[in-house]
Amino acid sequence: MHSFGYRANALLTLGVTVLALMCAMASLSDNINVPSPSANVQVLNVNWFQKQSNGNDEVSLTLNVSADLRSMFTWNTKQVFVFLAAEYETTKNSLNQVSLWDGIIPSKEHAKFSIHTTNKYRFTDQGSNLRGKEFNLTLHWHVMPKTGKMFADKIVMTGYRMPEEYR
Ligand SMILES: *[C@@H]1O[C@H](CO)[C@@H](O)[C@H](O)[C@H]1NC(C)=O
Ligand SMILES: *[C@@H]1O[C@H](CO)[C@@H](O)[C@H](O)[C@H]1NC(C)=O
């Protein structure tokens, strides 16, 4: 009896050790995964561009948002939240950030996409600074894991410019 109990205990200890080792290796493999996402956004059309009665510029854009975020998905990825922001400088603020579109990617199968859309959220300036303004479009993402820490990163796409005149 005594020796059986001892062996069962030793077996249990081994089992727990193997399980702990497997967990450590799994979480290590998740950290080793280096995502190589790509993104590309085209402004297909400026639908309209106006100074509102409150004096603030507002523009409506049609965008083609393409991205391949499949490399972010590992066994440990629950979902990925993405948002596209227009970023530009004004004399008042060194960074103005306007969210234009966002989405939740539930799985790797949905992580390569091309979306033809007008801006989902209003693109307004706090003032009338948008005419001829250079801006960046930045795709931000937050990877929500099943276990462990959330992480965030972005791709900056440069070289966009607003029209010189309202239309
Ligand atoms: C959107 O961009 C993707 C990738 O650059 C391209 O394949 C697709 O034809 C574009 N769609 C439109 C409507 O321009
Ligand atoms: C656009 O991004 C580039 C690279 O990060 C940065 O140097 C530049 O200042 C940005 N331009 C604007 C208008 O925010």
C-alpha cells in the first residue's frame, strides 16, 4: 500500500511538471511569433469637403482599406481590434488624430480583407485647417489574447493630402 501511494504521488508530480512545461513552451511560442502585417489604404474619392456653419472643416472620403493581419493570429489570439485614424499636425496641436473606421477581426480567416467604405466616423477638424493639409493614415491594432497581456501596434501610411479647395 505504502509503495503504491508513493508511486501514484510521483506520477502526479511528473504529470504536473509536464503540464507546467507545456504551458511555458506554449506561451513562449506565442512570444516568439513575430507578426508581419501589411496594410494599404487608398483614398478613392473625396465625396465632399466643406466648412461647417460652426467654422470647422469636415470631409467625407471613400476609402479602400486593405490589410493582411493573418500573421497576428496564433493559438492564443482571441480577436484583434483595428482602427484607422487620420493623423495630421496643426499649429495648435502637434498631433490631431481622427478615427475614421474600425472593426473587430474574430479569426484568422477574416484577417485578410479589402473594404470599400466611406469614413464610418466624422472626419472633422477643430477649426479650418484641412485645406491642402498633408496627413497620414494609420492602422492601429490591439491584439486580445486568450491568456496573457494585450498588445498594440500600428502601421503608418504617409503621403496623403487634402484638396486645396472646398467642394
Ligand atoms: C483595394 O485595394 C486592393 C489592394 O490594394 C485592390 O486589390 C483592390 O482592387 C482595391 N479595390 C478598389 C475598389 O479600388
Ligand atoms: C507621418 O508619419 C511620418 C512617419 O511616422 C512622420 O514623420 C510625419 O511627421 C507624419 N506626418 C504627419 C502630417 O503627421
